[in-house]
Amino acid sequence: MRQRVIGWQPINARMCKLRIKGRFFNYSIINVHCPHEGRPDDEKEAFYMQLEQTYDGCPLRDVKIVIGDMNAQVGREAMYRPVIGPNSLHSVSNDNGQRCVNFAASRGMVVRSTFFPRKDIHKVTWRSPDQVTKNQIDHVLIDGRFFSDITNVRTYRSANIDSDHHLVAVCLRSKLSTVHSSRRSRTPRLNIERLQDGRVAQEYAQQLEVALPTEEQLGAVALEDGWRDIRSAIGSTAATALGTVGPDRRSDWYDGECEQLVEEKNAAWARMLQHRRLMMNVEAVC
């Protein structure tokens, strides 16, 4: 997955963006922490202004997803359909909820976390310290044209994440790109068949004797360094004295006769196309 990460950008203390390479579309995931309901309006407006700029800065073809603590109680009002779904924990949206819905509507997004029919215990994302007040304030927003890509959203109360928020899991149906690892260069093969020639074998032995380090030189270095020097001497001497050979031709069956047949087929195909063009010109004249 690390190789599929295109980039990560910290925006400010409340926002960051992650971009992942997909097979057909790339994914821009914006993680946010909205000011809570009691914060001044100026702070909320500044937050959503920054969120709009971050959203608009994403590439147009990307699947854009906003996740995180929206601190927003999104209701089930009919006038906000189809931006919101009928399965929110709350019946009426608060101020942050209205701001969240307005942002989603202005960018063609939907609050996907309100579309799944769950028990209320699986909708709650935050609980107060007294364990009495429970809200659904963590949400997932996605572009409307990719509405069906999110197949499930629910909370898991049993996850120990050392927070007053519950863990929110999102199932995303997507096709990620196939990342190929860089291929290593192939080591050339030595032409060891030349060793059957006695003159070449004697010349190789003489060059190798000169190139190999002496016992005094090996005794003065560590074991691994000595082995590296010996291996380097053997390889360089063999490449100089014996030379290398190219890769084996896998298609040994493709001989001169096959090449001639392919040329005849291509020539026949060209004659057929020429005849077809001629017939079409005759029909046009007629």
C-alpha cells in the first residue's frame, strides 16, 4: 500500500490530505476535525473555507472523500435529501450539521454515513464522560457520482482506541493500481564454452593468478572483504578472457520458413485491402 501513496499534505492542525493511486480513478481523502458546536461562527466559517479550498485543489477526476470528526449532528430532514439519508441517529440537524450539509450540497457530495440502516448503538460515534449523552458526529462524505463505492459504514464500540470516540469503519469498493516493482538488470552470462579451448583456458588461468590477491593481502583484511576481493577478481577476469553471450532465443521454432510464411500472409492481406478499396471506389462511381 505504501507504494500506492501518491502524496500526503498537512493543511493545518485540523486538516490533512492523502492521495492514493487507483486503477481507474485516484482517491483524494481529506481528514478533518471540525470546531465543535460551541465555537464562534468565525472559526467555523474559516474551517469550511479552508475545506472548500482543499477540496477544489484536488484533481478533477479524483474520487474525493471527506472523513473525520465533523462535530455535526446531521438530521433526517426531507429538505436535505438526497444529500443526507434517512438513517441518521438524530432527527434534527444542529448548526454544525447544517454547515456540513451545505458544504456537501455545494460540492455535489453526500453524507454517506447516514444511509445505512443500523441499530442506534452502531450509529453512535461519541459518548460524553458521564456515559449519558451519545451522538453521531463522525461522518463520511463522498462525491455523489461515486455514491455506491462505499458499501458499509458502522461503528465498533469494543475497539480500545483510548478516546471518547468510537472506531468508525468504512468499507470502500475500489480498484487500486497494480504497482510493479522495478526489475533488476540481468547479469550477463559468461561464455564458458570457450574454456574447452586449451589456449583460452591457459590464458584465463594466467590472468586469474595475477588478479587474485596474495595471502598477505588476504590476511590483512577482514574475511568478508577478502571474499569480496576474490569474487571480484574471478568475475572481472572471466569477463575479460571468456566474454559474455546474449540471452537464449526462446522461439527456436521460428525459422526462415516461418518468416517467409508470415511475409506471404501480410502480402495477401495487403492485396485484399487494396482490392476492397478498389471495389468501394467502383461502387461510389456507379
